[in-house]
Amino acid sequence: MIKAGIVGATGYTGVELLRLLAPRPDVELLVITSREQQGRSVATQFPNIRGHVDLTFSAPDSPALKDCDVVFFATPHTVAMTAAAELLEAGVRVIDLSADFRITDVALWESWYQTSHLAPHLVKEAVYGLPEVNRELIRRARLVAVPGCYPTAVQLGFLPLIEAGLLETSRLIADAKSGVSGAGRKAVEDFLYCETGESIKAYGVSGHRHHPEICQGLSLANQGSVGLTFVPHLTPMIRGILATLYGQVKAGVAVDQAQLQTLYETRYADEPFVEVRPPGELPATRDVKGSNRCSLAVSYSPDTETVIVLAAEDNLVKGASGQAVQNMNIMFGFEETKGLEVVALLP
Amino acid sequence: MIKAGIVGATGYTGVELLRLLAPRPDVELLVITSREQQGRSVATQFPNIRGHVDLTFSAPDSPALKDCDVVFFATPHTVAMTAAAELLEAGVRVIDLSADFRITDVALWESWYQTSHLAPHLVKEAVYGLPEVNRELIRRARLVAVPGCYPTAVQLGFLPLIEAGLLETSRLIADAKSGVSGAGRKAVEDFLYCETGESIKAYGVSGHRHHPEICQGLSLANQGSVGLTFVPHLTPMIRGILATLYGQVKAGVAVDQAQLQTLYETRYADEPFVEVRPPGELPATRDVKGSNRCSLAVSYSPDTETVIVLAAEDNLVKGASGQAVQNMNIMFGFEETKGLEVVALLP
Amino acid sequence: MIKAGIVGATGYTGVELLRLLAPRPDVELLVITSREQQGRSVATQFPNIRGHVDLTFSAPDSPALKDCDVVFFATPHTVAMTAAAELLEAGVRVIDLSADFRITDVALWESWYQTSHLAPHLVKEAVYGLPEVNRELIRRARLVAVPGCYPTAVQLGFLPLIEAGLLETSRLIADAKSGVSGAGRKAVEDFLYCETGESIKAYGVSGHRHHPEICQGLSLANQGSVGLTFVPHLTPMIRGILATLYGQVKAGVAVDQAQLQTLYETRYADEPFVEVRPPGELPATRDVKGSNRCSLAVSYSPDTETVIVLAAEDNLVKGASGQAVQNMNIMFGFEETKGLEVVALLP
Amino acid sequence: MIKAGIVGATGYTGVELLRLLAPRPDVELLVITSREQQGRSVATQFPNIRGHVDLTFSAPDSPALKDCDVVFFATPHTVAMTAAAELLEAGVRVIDLSADFRITDVALWESWYQTSHLAPHLVKEAVYGLPEVNRELIRRARLVAVPGCYPTAVQLGFLPLIEAGLLETSRLIADAKSGVSGAGRKAVEDFLYCETGESIKAYGVSGHRHHPEICQGLSLANQGSVGLTFVPHLTPMIRGILATLYGQVKAGVAVDQAQLQTLYETRYADEPFVEVRPPGELPATRDVKGSNRCSLAVSYSPDTETVIVLAAEDNLVKGASGQAVQNMNIMFGFEETKGLEVVALLP
């Protein structure tokens, strides 16, 4: 049994970690912190947790964090980069769900997040926690940066094509649709029911913080830089991301539908949490609600020589907390699927 | 390990049974039937199940049903009453999620369902599967009638008051709000997204089939007939029932808030799936989405001498398939909570 | 043509006033104020208004308000009571959508709103703007207090029964379901999409500010005090209120369905914005979305001697801004239905 | 005053025509037909219409249709092509909201709709009713084919770029998101609340009937064929289409953001129902709910030399019935905006 702590567990990724960790006999939840809620019962904040977790929120600097084997940061950016070093020194392994350690180019990070990075030396050490790419590095990591929700879907969707060298990588397009929980649990007018319900809109067209993260991952696969047009959309649903990806086939390369299907099935044959849909099926976000699965379909449009990939995930699970637990499982030698074989809640 | 079959698993209670049973190592899903889908893979119908259940739908008269230890009927009414006898004779225990065996007064059943009952002898034998009332009978039952979704919430909400003799039972009021999944998965205009979304309405004011079922249960607790005004409402959400119950305190009886709180906490102290909220908290249906919990709160309005009870459940879980599995656990000597300690999916 | 001003037009009742007033050739929108948005174009805040209203938000103390014939307050409580006197003295008629002048018992108001009333002399003068009760007083009023959203539905629903003396008025029950827009447009966690979507809950069971307002109106009709149990519910939809009302028929009084239908049809025969549904029809909130109509149905349950009334309205129209415009029409001698004959948006 | 008839008014485009036409003093609704509902009051089918339209559904072959000046077909495809000729001969002008006369290449139409066209001679005569392109032809037309919902948004979005010759037109991409009302009001499982709520998915990736219609329009503007990848998505909302369009700038052509903004503003300067958002604003479908407006924004991504256009419309208004009325206004010499200056319902 390992001991786990969660820093900042009052948001949606926090309660999702609790949902996934509470039933596990092999993980003891030792401490859950929250600046605003300290001293209050976790069950008062999250009634679904009552009877499953009996803890009270601790202060963010709780010494119990150092008694943990692993600490999750379910915080806004800048918190983990401030606190991670001390925990690592105390021998605690850290899994950060925020953006602090995702971008290896510190200057690039600083330009997107408009603040100085306070732990640049840890950026070097941090492992990008996408198991489908970095499984071996994760196993040995002290510090894991869990990928963002959009980057998980977009990378898993594009990787087989890019690794196979099939696409004209200077003009990738990712049209992504996210549920409102992606915006977190903060009192902001824009995310009120009456502002987001029964309506869809694009946002961040001129730039979104997940853009450099996606490009970083795809460039590594491409062994060279990529050009990406990324347009996220706010969709009237609580959970889920659907990324619709468009890639132009390289001049002179011939592809067909069957070959693409095989490419995807082969690439993800051993991946427990990536599903390639049979030909003719397209994923809906409801197919993966509450599950750690990313569900993919690939199509080819010969007229326009365009490959269309659909990638559906639950942004709070495979796009955040589920992936964090998957990383933990790998790091601590648990079965990778432990506690994550939850069937999606449908309908 | 026991062997289980499901008849008619193409609706929402069917897929919910699959979600709850698929992960269990102690239950083998042997056969799943469907008239229209026979020969088709279950995963094609329910993509969330792919990788968890590998079965193909069988014909409704599949001989494999007789090899089961337990068969669930997740069918419209009239199916179970036709098929149950043969299975029972073959030694199979039957858990019926439909209405066929819920009402002990066969004539009353026939008047509400407008058809002759084909197995009146089994009605006598059937045990009404509300564990909070009938746990011991369920343990020995060959045939269990799983309560309806509304009846579960309304009975669990009213029972402590009625058992304690506090209410004027001739004028109970139950104002119940249900998500659209209560209507099942059938191609009917009334339940289209555009007909039910962003709108609430009452229905069945002049009579609803759950009315006699609720009255039967409350009358037993009351040791005498009850009068109930029951108004169900169709609410723009997929899952969940919230029952708001109003009861007038008997003349000459004095109650107060603290006493009511204690009454409820005491009544349900040992019930794993009934939660009494602490004073000041009120249940929302989201608190129990996907879980087998019924969440209760009780309030007193001294000005009008009215007790107000709120009961929230997931209509597909505690209101149907979860309760069916709870019954199965009791019948077969499993831990009653086995496979049902799912944390609600919040948000 | 009259000149109109709106104080505090950045919320949902504000934009709804704009929607209803902008197309009118007989009403000139002279000034729209907002403390936070002053200097900003109204169309930037409300894109639906672009091209219909070209104004910029003014400061709340804009002198142009005194040049208006009528000023609407679409503000939280306490604003109108501070500012109304000065406008009235300047000859401006005031229509207040807030609660400041709804309750004639100032001490009662102060106990519910936890603040001193700053214009108690105006409370006496103010006319409660429910045209179906106070049409003649409204015609001559300088100051109108527009009823709350719940009070409009509950009063219109109960009035015929109470005026006819049919009910045991000490134990009325109003179970009301409101869309989220009733909470206004404020950055509060509780009303985020992910907190309110796909879930229903009761709130304010121990007391809601609309309770004294409803009781005041029903007591007047009853010529004596009434007892009311009022339970509001937050429903996952943007607009709409459905009030389900339960009344016990007085001992010794005989009623039947046909008589109740006639009672309602007669009471509202000349009311342009109250619709009594034909027997067998029940109102849904979608039937009145965007319209100024309150749609009613009445049923009788002989077993429990209980009358059940359903009242549906759009909380932002008949429950707020539409009713405000209806009052304006009456006050200024326009056709009462002018600009309000909008067909509901269905679906 | 003109006399109007509607064939097949039991669907969503039918009730939307009623909403827009009922308030008009210059249009008399003479006859509304429906095969299944004949003899039934229109208000029973559409409660929002009660008090606004007093008609009863007539049989589809009602002779009153020939007494109309204009007849709208709000029917599935194949109805108008059967019935239009006889009406035209009788001097009635026909506005068809279905697909029967949209595609000028009859063989292409037949391959997509899998049936023989029964009125190919009328296809030649029919005018494609997109006023922003064909206003003068519409004015004189006897027979107008109202564009489909997706084609309206996609064409209005792409036209300025294509007319200006800026794009590489062999690889246009349209990622379109539609509310569920686009599927019509039919009893089909796929469009139940519980199948479509809280989930988004793509469909028709391998081919959608609006594809040839869009290509036809864009090819005309391009004076040469175009290549289009079109991926429609089913979005959990009742109304609205958002089309996100991606176009690659032609090699050697330099564009910038300001120039694109001017291009759009100039192209649509005189269009009453096309709005170009100011720089920095992006349209949401809620901005146009219930209105006849198509709201556009254009952005440029220099890194990928990609132009991104967002086009939002209400699929039932500018995407169907509103556009039909706009056509009627043009055909009969009414002010083009008559009855269509409805402010969107927000929130």
C-alpha cells in the first residue's frame, strides 16, 4: 500500500482523483489540502465522496504531505513549481496535473503563462506523462507532468499518422470541442449555466496555452517542427472532449482507408486505454464518460487527400485525473489498469 | 462464481446491469438476449461495454438462460410473466426489473396494465425487492420484483414517518421529478432531445402506474390504506429522480426538526445504500449519479405543520439495475454492497 | 412616443427588457446604466442587441434618467429604494423589477432582506404590478413593484381557488421548479454549468424571500391569512418556472373537474396573458419560452380531495421583464399587449 | 395582404414558419396541411401557437392551396417535387424548404437521394434562395429552393474569401456543429434526449447530402470546382449551427487580419442578415437563437497560412424558415426584413 496526498482538491480534477482513488485498497489517502476549505470535511464539499473518504481538508503546507509516497497537484499553474522541490527532496514522487512542467522550453512556457518559472531545473527532470509515448520514462520518474486535456486527445489522434510520416506536417488542423468542466470550478460569469448552456462557440482562436504543448509532442514524433491550427470550442456538456483532426497527405504518398485502419490498430494494439473503433463507427464523448479510454476513428477523404481523425475522451479522466492515476500505477509498479477499468456511464 | 443472464438488454436498465456486472469476477455473464439485436455484438449497441463484455445478443428463448443461476428481466411488462415460470422450474432464480410481479393484487395490476396477468400464481410467490423493507424475504426468494424508480424514492422517503405513525396518511403528497431515461430507450417523439430539453412538465396527473405500487408499500407500513397525490414530472436531465414529499403531521402530534433528523438517522443507520444528509444539507440528483445511493433530507415547517422530505436517487441504479444487483447480492450470499460501492460521477 | 431608461441593465432581466423594448417605435430607449460597464457599448455585453440598440452604458447617476417618462430598475434589491424618490419627484414614473417595494409590511421586508428600508413612505404608494389583480391601480401608479418570478406563477395559479373560497387555506403547498436564469447573471460557483447541469435539487426549504410576497398576495385574495409550504427547486434549464400547486378542498365543499375548469376559464377569460389549457393538456415551460404567457391547468384528485394546479411561465418574461412592460403599457395607455404578442420559441 | 399555405407543418421548420408568419398583418395563413394530423387543431400540436393561429390541419391535397399566393413546403424530400408543378400552373409561387430543387445537376441529386427526380424540368427553373447571392433572381422566381442549414452557414462563411480568389480551393475544410433540431421531429432513437444529451459526435464523415449543395454554391463563386472536406457534428443543444471553416491561403498571396476583416465587412455591408463581428469577438450560437442573423468572424493564423472563419446561425431560422420568409419578402415586394427583425433570445 502506498500513501497518497492531493494538493488543491477542491476543483473538478481533485474530486475526480478522489473518485478514482477512494475505492482502492492499495492506496491510502493520507492528506488532502485546500487553502479556502481547510478544516472543512471533504464530504461537505463533494457529497458524492461521503462515506468513501473521511478526511478533512488540510492547509496547503501540511507536513503530512512529506509522509506520502506520491503527491498529486490538482492546482492552477504556479503552485506545483513552488512546492514540488521540497517534496521531491523529501523523497516524495510528484504527479502534477497543472501545466508547470509540461513545456520543456522554459522561455516558451514563460511567454504563454506570463510569469517567471520558479523551478526551471525541475522542468528538465520532469517526464511528460503520456504513457502511450513515455511509459518507460514514467516508470522511473520522480516528477511527472500530466498532459493537458486537449493535448492528450490531439496527440493520441495524430501520432500514428505523424510517426508513419504520412502527413504534410506544416498544416495540421485540430478542431476540438470541450465540455465546460475543462474550465474548472471557479466563479466566473462565462461558465454559468445560462452563459454556456444550449450554445457552442469557439474561443482562443488567436492562441491557446495548449498549442505549444501539442506542438512539442507532435514535433518530437515528427522529428522536426510542425505547424498546427488549433481551434478549441466550448460545448454545452459537462464532460468530454472530441477532437476532429484534419491532415493533408504528403504529396506523392498514397493511402487508403484500410491501411489507415490497420495503422491505428497496430499502433495502439497493446494500449489498454486507447481504443480504435471498428470501420464505420465514430466515437461520441458519451462512450467514454467517466472512463479512462480515448476512443479513436480514422477516415480518409480521397477527393481532398485529407485524413480525418476523431478522438473522444473524458477530459477529467484520460484528459486529467485518470491519466494521473495511470501514471501513478506505472510509477509504483501496480498493474497499469488498476482502478481504471471503470465502464463509461452510458447514458 | 454464479452464472447470470439478462433478457432484453438493449435498453437503459440493460446496459446499466452490464456496467455493474461486467467488472465482477464472481459473476459470469453467460447470455444476453434481444429480439431485435440477436446475432449482433453487444459492444456495437453499447460502445461503453466494448472490451468489458464480449457477448453477442442471443434470441430471447436461448436455452442458455436455463444454465444460469440467475436471470434478470430488463424488459417491458408482460415479458417476464410469460417466461419466468419455465426458468424457475429449471431452478433459475429470477430478478424482474419490470412491473409484472410488483403488485400483489392481480385485479388491480390488470386494471392498470390493461391486460390479463398470465402468471398470477407467481405473483403470490414474488418478493418485493426493496431490501430496506424485505431483506430477509429476498434472501430466500426464487423470484424478486424489483421496485419501480419512483416507488423506491417515495417509499424510502416516507417510510420512517409512516412507520412512526406521525403523519395524517390520508393526504400524502409526492411531487417527483425524473430524468428522461425513466422513459426508456424507445423511438417516441415525446422523448426527443428537442421535445424534452430545456423544459419541465408534469405528466400522468390523472393516474400513473407507479401510484398503486407506492400505495401498496406505504399501506403495509401504515397497517392501513393511505391516500396519495402523486405528480411525476419530466425533467431535462438524463438520469436522476428527486422526490419532494409533503406530509401533514397528525393532529395532536408534536414534532420538531431534531426529532425528525434522529428518526431518519436511526431508521437507516444500518442501511448501506440510504444516506440521511446532515442538517442543513439537501440532496441533488448529481450527488448520486451512477451510484446505488438514495440520499434523504427531512425538514419541518412548523407554520403549516408539514414535514418535507427530499429523496434523490439515480433512477437507473437504486431505481432499477443497482437495486437489482443489490437483490442478487442478498439472494446469493454475496456481501450486499459488492460491486455497488461506486462513487457517484460528479460533476 | 415615450422615453425610457433602464438602471442596471447588465443582467438577464435587463437584456430581456432590451429585447422587448428595442423593436418598439413608440418607446425611445434614452439611457441604460451600469456601474461596471459604463462607457462600454451595450452590444458588446449583449451581442443579440447589436444593430437593435446603439447605446453605451451610462453611469448609474446619469442625469438623462430624469428626462425619461419611465425608468425601469433591473437591479438587485436596495438600489431602487435609494434612487426612486428623486426620479419620482422629477416626474418620472418608476417600474421596479427588484423586491424593494413588493412587501407592504416594512418590518417584514427588513427581516427578510436584513437591511433597513430607506424609502418606507414609497412602499405605501407603490402598486404591486400584477395586472390580473391590480390593473386599475397600475394605470394611475407612479411607482410599480413588479412581482417576483415565483410569486407570479404561484398567485396566478392559486387565485381562482382562493377567491372562490374552495380551499383549506392554512395548508397550501407550492412545489416550484425554476430555470437557472432565476439566479441572475453573477459569478457564483453554485450556478456554473457543471454545478447545475443534469441535476435537480430543492433549495431554500427553510425559508425563501418570495414566501412572504406570495402569502401577502394570497392573503388579500383570501381576506385572511394563509399558510403556505413553498419549496423552490433549481432545474437544469435556462428559462422557465413550473409551479405545481396542491390545495386541499375545504371540508363540506364538493368540487369536480368540470367545475374547476370553468372556474379557471371564467376567472381569466379577459386576461390576454393567462391561458387556461383545455382539459387533458398540461403546460410545459417550453410552451411559453420567450413569451409573456402564464399557462395554467387544473386537475382534481377525488381520492385525496386535492386540487392540483400547474402554472408555467418564462421567469424572465411574465416573471419579470415582460410583466414590467405589460405594466408600462397599462400605465401609459398603450394597448396592454403591445410588443408582447411574441410567439414562444418552440422548440 | 398575401395568402400563404404551408404543406407539412408538423415539424420544426413548420412551427417556425408559423412563429414568423402568425404575427404578420400582411400575410394571411390560409391553409396548413398534414397527412397524419389532418382535422386536428394546430394549437394542439404546437401549444405556443394557440391564440396566434386558429387553423386546423388540412389534408395534403387541400384545394385551398391553389387559392394561395405562396405555398411553403416544410416537408421531407420528394414531396415538393411531386406537388409543385400543379401549384405553379395554378399561379401559386412555391418556396420549398426541402432539398428537391437545390441541386441543379439532376443526376447528382438522384445519386445522393437514391430516387428518381420527378420534376427535372422544374429544377432548371428553380432559384437557389440564398439572397446574399441571388437576390435579383429570387425577386422574379416562381419556385425557390431554400438552402439547407449547413450550406447557408458554410457558403456565407467562405464566399468572401473565394470570391476574392484568396484560397487554395482544392482543400477547403468545414467542421460544422449542429443542434439536434437539424434532425427534424421524427421518432428515431438516435435523437432521444438520452442519446444526444451531454455528448458530441461527428457523423456523415463518409458523405453528407449537404456536401454537393455546398460545393455547387462555392464552385459558382470560384468559377471552377472546389474540394471540400465537410464534417458535421451533432451537438447537445436544440438550435444552432456553428461552422468552423479552414482555408489555406494560395501560394504567393499575402493576407493579414485587418485586410480580411475589411473584406468581410465590405462584402456584407448591405446585407441585413449577415453580421461581421468586430475584431476580437467570436460568435456563439446563442447570439442568434431565434433570429434570422448569420454572425461571422474571420481570423488569420500566419504560422500555418490558414484563414479561420466562424459562422453562427439558428438552423431553424436563417438555416430554414427565416430564410424562407426572407425569400417570400423579396418575391412579393415586402421590405426584406419584414417580420424578421426579431432580437435573439439570450440567454
